Amino acid sequence: MSTNRSDNWGEALNNWQEKLSYFEREISLTSDIQRKFELSTGIAECESQIQRIKVKISERVGIDNVNRRSKDVIIIPCSFSKTDRKTERYKKKKSISSAINASGIELELIEKRVQIKNLIQSGKFVGVEFSEGNRTARVQNMELYSGPDFGGIQNLERYLPAYKRYSGRCFQATEGEWVNFFSMDESRRPHVLVLSGLYGLFPIEEYIQNYDCHLTDSNQSTQKKVSSYWGDLPTRILISSLESLKRQGWVIRYIFDVLPEIEYKEVVNWSKVQSQGQVLRFECEKRKGREALEYVGYWLRHIVREPEILQNIQADKYYKFSHLYEDDEKWIVRS
């Protein structure tokens, strides 16, 4: 199948998905029986067309993967909003330690998490960006304990996978959609990593406690920001993760920098990461920084629901968001 034909399938899939999102929103708002019937018919057609096109795309991806297994990696920010549920125990096989090949880096990561947790609980950090005060005022911070995520042995029922814990604007995909995402064959889905003030860089399926700490928080004694404490460790973790994927037989295709806030983006040395695979930077045409977080969440949800979309993304080309938004915002991945 030619590249142009493949791109056409990707554009068609995006179009049908946008129509489906629009119809689903409309049917949830209307009480008119005739309108509901019309929308239901439209939804059925969209679902049928989406399934047909996915088969076509899967056929192409299957042919490509006969020669090599490609893997995309996405890096997103953590979330201010979190659920306070504490229902599960920590599972190490889902942690960053299972995704990197350097025991030294793993030890550094644990030590850094412990250091930041201790600084939080000793009253050193204050929320500067939005004048949120001392982080000890957050009950969830004082309840943090030294479990396996901080190198401890005791494993209490205080955890959730990050994709369940985070509930902010970047995390619009439902729990069910994430569960379906992780049930897919690994060859179909990208590797998703989260950048956090407390936990550093880690897989989105890693189990974490509830907490409140931002990369922009500052040590009130030294004025040193949380981001500075991490140094080059997130960069080395990312490179080690990519090298680990390669050792498993994957070919790194794209590394998507989906960190709209400059404070998060600058934590990673992208020039060093570039040696592992092509880095593409996600941007909105109009909204920048925190204002783009909602759109990051919308984009990510589409990827979670339909990972095949990534196979047809072209660098340096603008794409429209769905009809769910009344504005004409667009997104692009820049090379």
C-alpha cells in the first residue's frame, strides 16, 4: 500500500471519529425522540466505518511489522487533580524499574523520591506558582508512607495506577478506555510515560500514592525548585527506557514530547534523547502552556481509544480537533 493511500486511511479515520464524538455528545443533550433516532443511526454508521478503516490500517501495520516492530513513546505531564481512593497494593512489575536496564538509575530514582517526600513532609516546599502555601497543609502529603514506591517493604492498600489516580485535564480517557488500551497487543499501542514532581518519570501504569507536589514548587529556605532537584535524572531514565525497549526488539519510531508547560519540558534534555529516535513536539496552534492541557487530554484520549491514529500522523502538519469544541483550535507535532 502506498504512503499516500495510508495517509488517506488515517484522515478518513480521524473524520469518522470526529463525527462519532459529535453525535455522542448531541444524543446526550437532546430529548427529542426523532432527533435521538437520527443520531443513533449516525452513530451506528460511524462505528461501522471506523471498524472497516481500522481493519485496513491494521492490515498495513501488520505488513510493516513483518520486517520490524516499531514503537512510539509518549511523554505527558502529571495532573494537579487526583482521586483520593486507596484501594490497591503496589505492583512492582508495573513500575519504572521494570522498564529500565540500569540498576544504578533505579537506585537514584528511589533516593530522589525519598528526598523530595522528606522535604515535603518536613515543611520545606511551598507552592509558588499559584500561591498554594506550604505542602504540609495537604493531608495527602502527610499521609505518604515509605512503601515500595519509595524503596520500602511494607505494602499497604494505598495505591492506584497513575492512569486511575490522575483526573485532571490531561486525563480525559475513562478507566474503561485505559483498561481496553492495556488489553491490546503491545505492538498496537504506544509506551506512555508521565513526568511528576514527586515520582519523576515513570510508566503511566505504575502504582502511585495520592500526593500534591509540583515541579515549580520551591524550597522556602534555598529557593531551589523541585525541578532542579531532579537534575538530569529524568533524561537518563527516558534514555534507559528507550534502550530497554530496543533490547526487547522494538524499533523506536517517534518520541512524542507532549509537555505543553515549559517548566516540565525543560526537565528533559531533548537533544540527548534525539539520538534514540525522532522527537516530535506536540503543540496547539493558539493555546500554549497550561491553556493547552485540556487539548492534550483530548488528543491523548483519542490515542488511547484508537492507537492506530499514531501510524498516520505527519510531522509539521496541522490537524483539527473534534466538533466537541466550539473553537477552531488545531494541533501539530513539530519535528
